[in-house]
Amino acid sequence: RLMAKKEKAPKAPKVKRAKPEWIRTLGNAYSVARKAQPLVGLWLGLIFVLVLAIGVVIGIQIGHPIYVTFLTIPMATLVTLFTFARIAERAAYASIEGQLGAGASVLMSIRRGFVTTPAVNVSRNQDMVHRVSSKAGIILVGEGGFATRSLMQDERRKMERFLSGVPVTEIMVGDENGQVSVRKLQKHLKKLPKKLSTAQLREVRARLRSVGGLNLPMPKGPMPTNTRMPKR
């Protein structure tokens, strides 16, 4: 008898697995940090080795070098990651400072408790006002020159008429006296006193949906909305 040769089943094509979100986020942050600080990898490596070396020395002095070394590895990792987060944060802010819509980029990176509508009022000179709703009420954030104050006053009157009784706070982005820098904007907003309950905030946002806002393109900055900026 002739043995029929068994046909080999075709191999299924290999499907490349997508990288986890946190790996892509970490990679993007490292790319931004490396542009601002080319030796960031070397510095992070030195920090890890330094912390680990301190742990080894302490372990030798107390007579348990191996045990203390194992305990020091997680600590060295945490210190390195914390340092990297700070470097990446500074690089991210530096890359968008001075750009049109830099403040909006920072505002839209705040995930919990804040909803931002960018560029609700804009002048011909590209001065603009962004509207943020939170438990602090309505926060108007202005970017631009002297004319921005007038835009903020117009938007304030609009909000006070449309949302009577809801507190309105004005913030001007900049480095001059009385202004809030882009680097400190997120922290400043989170420190504002809470004046609305959850139910009141829900009602405010429902009414704001009918108001809408201008939809202008924001600059492509390293402030992705799917990540949290490190807390200071």
C-alpha cells in the first residue's frame, strides 16, 4: 500500500501583541526627557547604583550585606523612578512653554475632578480663555496678552448669567506677578477650595453642554491625557 502523505496544516500567522499602555507611556516620557537631557539614561543608572551601594555599605556594617542588599533593590528602583518622573515632568513643561494653548494642554491632562473646554473665547491676536468645571466652581484660565483680561470678563459675565450662584475664579497663565506659571497650574487648581457638591457639579456640567465652546487645535505637546502628572 502507498501511504498517503499527510498534508501539513498551514501555520497561523503570528499576531504581534500590542505593548501595554504603561510601557508605551513610559517610552514616550523617556523620549521627551532624552530630548531635553540626552544623558538621562546615564544619570538614572548612576542614581540606582548609588542607592544600591549605600545599602550594601550599610549591610556590611551591620553584618547582613546580602539581606540588606535585597531590601535596597526596591528602594533604589523607587528612587530612580521618582527621579525620572521629575526629569520627564520638567522636560514636558519646557517643551510646551511659550506655545499657543500650553495652558490648555496642562488643564486637559488633569483627569479626576476637572473637565476642561479649551478656547471658549479667542481674540484675533490668539489670546484665549479656557473654561474648567470642578467642585471649586467655574475656573476661567486665560492665556495671552493684555486683551485676555477683557475676554475673561466677557466669559465671566456669561457664566454668571447662565449659571447664577456658581462661583467663578479667574486665573491668568504667565510668569509675571499675579499670574500662575504653566508648571504650577495643575497644582494651583487642585488647591482651590471646593464649593460645589457632587450633585451640583453634575448639574453645572449638564447645563454647560448646551453652551459648548470653540474647537481650536491645541499644540502637540507631551502632555497625554491618559497619564497623571506627578504630584508635588
